[in-house]
Amino acid sequence: MPIEDTDLNLFQATGAPPLPPAAVAGRLEHEGARIWYATCGDGPPVFLLHGGLGHSGNWGYQVPALVNAGYRAVLIDSRGHGRSSRDRRPYSYELMAGDALAVMDRLALEQGYFVGWSDGACTALTLAATQPSRTAGVFFFACNMDPTGAREMQPAPRIDRCFARHRQDYAALSATPDGFEDFVAAVTEMMRTQPNYSADDLRAIAVPVDIVLGEQDEFIKRDHAVYLASNIPGATLTILPGVSHFAPLQRPALFNQAVLSFLDRLTATR
């Protein structure tokens, strides 16, 4: 029976399912941070970039689906998140895009597909804009590319449950387990002020992009998703029914189907 965790009760209690054993795992030094990464499976590489305050374990429903479909899942804990460290510089999507590029280089991957969730989507599209030859496509889920695209956050039990899980995971994984409040403040400041892509910046993006949003997203305006899809050349727009910002956890089968449809469409033309 398909998993449904609409209100994130299961996620708060146990997190996402454990990741499968890694084929490769390690850390690399880049720009003042130690970045944790791992790979699972074999085939065309698909980088999974998690959302702000989370970590790669949040992709526990997606990695097996990708591996079973013949893809190589590449996981990265964003700087300061999960098992990755950071220096005292402010967070930026440009820094995190550089971290992803460093992991690509460590793994000797010339190009990859990117599935980004929230902050991870911003990172993926930043990488696509600055390194198009390394980016085969971006599945851009639940994010804005300028501050006008974000909704004012309204407190809700579902958000509280997700936040509680993030707090617990941070304490378990981070090298600075008592630093959660400072971590949240620093990530929140990045989200408040970045990114700031203009329509001209979007029109210069030259890689395949699918703009994806849950129809009940708590943080991103639907008309902003339409705006992004209208301005990025060749971009498509996918609205996932009955889910919100947390679709990969709420209805994994629905989310995985959308990801695989995107990837299969691109790999069929290569």
C-alpha cells in the first residue's frame, strides 16, 4: 500500500526510511567546509539536494526508487547541514552550488541530473546557470528564485512536526549539536535575502528544467512557479495534487513518479 504521511506524523516520529548502503561515501574539504557525500546504485548520476534545515536522509523514499530504475543517486549534505560542517561565512546558494561541483569533481562526473527540494532547488538552478555544461537537467521542486516568490510563513502543526524532526536530526548528526538555533538563524537569513534572479537571468538558463510545486505548498506562491516556467526557456510546469512543500515525504510514490518521468524523458534523448 502506498505510503501517505500527509500531516508528517510518521516523519516526526521516525524520520524517512534509512538510506540503502552506500557504494561510495566520504567527505571533502571545500571553501572552509567539510562536505559529506555518498552514492547508491549505478547508472546516470542524479544528485539529490535536500531542503534547508534538513539532510540527505530526508530522501529515504527516493533513493531506492532511483536505484531500482537504473540511476545512480548522489547524496550531499549541504554545508552546515547533517554531517557537513561550515565556516563562519554567511550561507549562500553560490557557495552550496560550488560544493556540489566539488563533489562532482571528486567523483569524476562530467555531468549530472539534479533533483532539488526547496533550498536544494535554488542550489541546483544556480549551478545550472553558472555551469550549464555540467548540468543535464534540473527538477526544481518547491522553491523561489527571488524573494517575491515566497509566502509569509503561517504557523501550522505540520510545519512544527517537520521542524521538530530537523532539530532532533541536527543534534544526532552535526559536529555542533548544540548549535541548532544559530544554524536556523543563519539559514533563515539566506532564505530571506536570496536568491535574486531577474527575468533576464532566468531567460539565460540553457538546461532542461521542470518547475514542480505541490498544490498546497505552504511557502511558495503558485504564480511564482508559473512565472519561473514562463521565463526559463523550454521549462515545463508540474503541479502535484494533494501535497504541499513536503511532497517527497507525504506521498512518495507520486513524487517519485514525477521525478522518474522527468529523468526518463531526458535520458531517452541522449
